[in-house]
Amino acid sequence: MSHKTYEKAMESYERYVRLSKIEVGVLSTLCLAVLLWQERLKTNVASLSLKSVNSIKGFTKIVF
């Protein structure tokens, strides 16, 4: 594998990783929206349960 081919492969791999990170971000945002919507059904938005907020923080730490 020549140096140029390797560079091109790394470039496309980095682009793929960046795209997958964006996709994961979108998916986690959708999950967050669903969680918050379900929570809002149960309680008032102002009094979001601390448990769900902590689980959201933990989830975003895992993703990013």
C-alpha cells in the first residue's frame, strides 16, 4: 500500500467516523426528546426527576 493510498484511506475513515458521530448525536437527541416527552407526561417540565437528568448525563458521557 503506497503512502498516498494510505492517506486517502485514513481520510475517508476519518470522514466516516465524523459522520457516525453526527448520526449518534442525532439518535441520542431523539432519545432525549422521547425521554423528556414521557417525563413531561408524568410530571411538570419544571420538576424533571433528578434520576432522568442523571441518566441523560451518563448517556451523553458514554456517547461522546
